[in-house]
Amino acid sequence: MSDAGHRFRTLLGHRLFWPVAVLVVMLAANTVYRPGFLAVEINNGHLYGTPIDILRLSAPLILVALGMTLVISTGGIDLSVGSTCAISGAIACLYISRAPDQNNLGTVLTALAMALGVALVLGAWNGVLVSVIGIQPIIATLILMVAGRGLAQLIAEGQIITINSGPYRAIGLGHLLTLPLAIFIALAAALLVAAFTRRTALGMIVESVGGNREASRLAGIRSGRVVFLVYVVSAACAAIAGFMMTANVSSADGNNTGLWVELDAILAVVIGGTSLAGGRFYLSGTIVGALIIQTLTTTVYAMNISPQTALLFKAVVVIAVCLIQAPAFRARFRRRRPGTPPPPQSSPQRQKEQVPA
Amino acid sequence: MTSLPISTGPRWAKLPRRHMPVLATLALLLVMYGIGVSQYRAFSNIQVVFNVFIDNGFLLVIAVGMTFVILTGGIDLSVGSVAAMTAMVSAWLLQSGLPALPVLVIALLIGPTLGFLMGCAIHFFDIQPFIVTLAGMFFARGMCTFISNASIPITDGFWTTMSQYRIGDPRGNFVSISVLVAFAVVLVAAYVLAYTRLGRNVYAIGGNPQSALLMGLPLGRTRIAVYTISGLCAAIGGILLSFYTLSGAPLIAIGMELDVIAAVVIGGTVLTGGSGYIFGTVLGVLVLGVIQTLITFDGSLNSWWTKIVIGGLLFAFILLQRLIGIRYK
């Protein structure tokens, strides 16, 4: 009896419990509302159905959120990912649209390489601003967020670039082994990031830099390089997500590609249990968070509510998940011991400074 | 600053360093205005300056509120959506036949209430301001379309009067009532920040929250207060926006929070908090306004250049702040 209770408490305390619970509740509510929700059918050798759609549409968000997780775990934030999506998508589409044969695989690969290269430069720019010049991450990336939208429009000359390229469209809509290709791309990126961070010391190094940058430097970690690296990785992830978004619609719109994806990605990361103060990151939580956001969006669409009103639901879910995860909120409701005020709350930066280095 | 300041530089170098960013913004503004006057003949017309105020009155009011929040080291992403929601609610209530005064009161209550709730969430549950105000932004934007998917026109007499009344010579140089409201807000805010206990607390908490708490300053009350003030300013901005457009549109003011943050930063307020002036924010808003005017006057430049120039200016000013900061140490 007590064993079961103990196990239940361990489960309840698991960091993935609440995000997964929210996801399951949302899926269950959907199934009750629309019994065919979870049905998956095979059509033309491909799997079709709402769950597959959710997975496919959440692929870009998962990619962006992966990079964002690393950035946030160093105590930073990257607001420029949406603009990076737009720029990389615009460059790839522009190159393909000018090519004589849009279906040529070589052309598409060159376009992707070029766009990815530009994205890496943008990431390096962010990285230099944050790690070398020492600008606050939120502002350093705000620069590119504002200017990047302008650059994307400049590249596309204010037009929506439409392309008709089979190989490029496959990034967003293609299939592999009956499942959409986008799912595999996101999965591969997730596994790659997980392998590099969790099978090597890199993840721990990133976390230690997020915990205390100066102390990590004194311990022999090149903190500046690590911080630089995460912004480059984030930009690369955003670029691939940008390819997917533009491939989905076979066109690049400098104004709307990846609009507000940075906010969704930050939400996914926070819902997944990664603290915005840095020092810890949970890739699995981030993926669950991204799935929650996409499920919510799909649910609201299925209920015939306008996309803008969907934000109302998003706000409620965000606040609920954040409150559940907030230590101060939990402390208030779990143990009602009178006279134990929450520990003095100070901003994490200040605490970090006080560590004798 | 342990040793006595050694005065070696020339006299001008003794300007307080905390004034440097504001002075740099002022210099930039004058240079840009000078460029405009030298390039375009019509630019020297004083009405151009008035128009900058008329077109950016709501931005100015919202930026004033944002200055309070940023001075405490926080951030408020919800302001654009709250302004849109205020405009939307007032348009909707007017359409359903309520008289102007109660509509004004209700509309002005929405913003502070939302700001108060967000401040409470930030203070009592220790959730990041970024996330809480992001949720607030989603909520307010969602409410806009929840009220109506289409834009609601305002035909109320009070609103049209406020919108169309011109102070000064209607055919010559004039300003709208919104400009006066914006100036009033700026003056009150500058007074509160500089001469009241609340203002001092805001600076102290932005400088170092722990020290402020140990000194016995009301950390929680001040924090909640700044988000409430920001909400109130967003609401006033929303009303001015509805005067300006004479409608409530669900998609208006999207991305305005970024313009506002950019204006505050260009105005010399440091994002970690504790340093900055309302006057700087006014200059920051004017810089944004003059950029837009210059691009409009040029005619050959496309609208996206606005974004690129604003991004470049942001970069230059943050670099400047950074350099001053290094010298200060």
C-alpha cells in the first residue's frame, strides 16, 4: 500500500508527468468530442489521420524548440529564430525559383546549402553579440528579430516567392516508410542533439555554463565558445524548420514564414520543464511541449474556432502548466504548513554573482 | 569608484555617464532631422514634427509604461495586444449602445486589471515576466477576435470629436487631442519616476532587487505596481489608437511591443534595469517616428528598410551602452 503510494508520488514528481498528463488529457478530450480523432488509415501506402497530421505539423516547431532548449539552458534566449526561418526559406526559394530546372536535386541541395550557410552566419552574429560583446541575449537577438524580417522581405523584394520543385516540396510533404518525411527529419535532429549532449560531456558543459558562466570558465570550460555554439546550433535548427515551413506551402513569404514561432518554441521549452534561468535542459520535455502546442492548435482548428481566438486557449494552457511547475505555487498548495514563507526570491543572475569565484 | 575621481579630461567629459545614452539619442535625432531638412524642402515645415507626434502618440504612451517595467528589470510583451483589446472592447461597447463615459471607464480598467494579475503571477509564483506577459499577450489577442472577427467602426460623437478636433490652425499647423493626452502621460510619469517614493523604489529594485529588499523597500508592491502602470498605459494607448483609427480591429498593433521595446532601448534605458529616463523614451519614440517619416519622404525606399534601420540602430545603441558600461567599470 505504502509502496504503491510511494511509487505514485515518484511518478507525480517526475518532470515529464505534468506535460504528458496535459497532452493525454487533451487527446482524450478530443477523442470524446470527435470519436474519429485517433483513427489512422492507410491511403496509397501512406498513413493518414489527425495524429499523423499533428506529428507532421509539429516537426518545424520541434526543430526550432530543440535549438531553443540549448540556448535557454545556457541562460540565454533566441528571439531571432522566426526571422531566421523566414530568411533561410526565402533564400532557398529564391535560388530554386531562378534555376532553369526546379526539379533538379542538385539545384535543391545547393539552395539548401546556401540558405543553411546564411543561417549559420546569422547564428554566429547572435553568438558573437552575446558571447564576445556581452550583450543581453534577449536584446542581442531582438536586433535580428526586427532586422531579419526586413532582410527576408528585402531578399524576396517584398513578393511571395512561389516555386514548383518536387524535391523541395518533399521536405515538407514527402513520405518515407508510410510516414511523413518531416517527422523523420525532426526525429533525426532530436536524436543527433540528444546524442551530442547526453552521450558526450557537451550537455553537461552547456548546463554548467548556464549554471554559472564565470565559474565554468575558471573550471577550464571555454564558456564563450559554448555560448557561441548554441546560438549557431539554434540558427541551424531554425533554418531547417524554415525549409519545412516554406516547403509545406511551396512558397516563401518574408512577412509570415515562422511568424511567432519563437514564442511557441519558448513556450514548448518552458512547458517541457526547462527553466528560463538556465542550468538544466530536458530535450524530451521540449518535444512533449511542442506536441502539446501543436495538439492544441489542431484541436482548436477542428472545433472551428478562428486561429486568433485559439490564442485564448494557448494563454490558459501556458498559465496552467507554468503554475503547476512553479515551485512557489506547488509549495503553497502541497504542504500547507503555516508560517513557512517561500525562500527569499532573488533573480538568478544576482545569486550567480555571489558565488565566490 | 573607490578612489576619488581624478579630473583629467576636458570639461565636457565630466557629463554624468548615465546621461550619455540619452544625449547620444538626442544627437542622433537632431542629425536625422537635419538630414531630412537638407534633403527635402517640405521637411522643415513644423507640421512634420507635429505629425510625428500625432502618428505616434499611442506609441509614446505605451512606451512610457514599458519604461517603468524595464526599469525594474522586467519586460512586458502584452502591451500591443492589450492596446488592441482596449480599442476593440470600446468599439464593441459603443456599438452595443453604451454612452461614451462608461465605455471609457470600462476600457481603461481592463489594462490595469490584466497588468495587476500578471504582476501578481510574476511576484507571488515567481514565474518569469517573459512567460507571464507572453500569456497575457495571447490572452488579450485572443479576446480581440473572440469579440469580433472583423473590424468594428466607431461612430460615437465623443470619439469622432476627439479624433477630428484640431488644436491650432486647422489649415496650418495643428495637433490632435491625443498628442496632449500623450504629453500629459509623459509629464505625470516623469514626475512619478523622479520625485515620488514609487519612482525611487522602481530604480532601486532595478538596480539590485536583493539590496532593495534588504533595505526594506516594498519589492512585491512595486513590482505589481509597475505591471499595473504598464497595463494602464497600454489601455490609454489603446484608447488613443481607437481615436486615431476610429475603429476596433482585431489584428491592429501586432508586433507593437517590439517597437515599444526598441524605442525604450534606443532611448537609453538599460534592459537589466535601474537606469534610464522617461525623456529618453520620448526621444526613442521620436527617432522611430522620424525614421518612418524619412522613409515616407524618400518614396523610393521600401517599408522593410524601416525594420532594417531600426535593427541597426538598436545594435548601435546597445553597443554604445556597452562601451559606456565598460568605461564605467
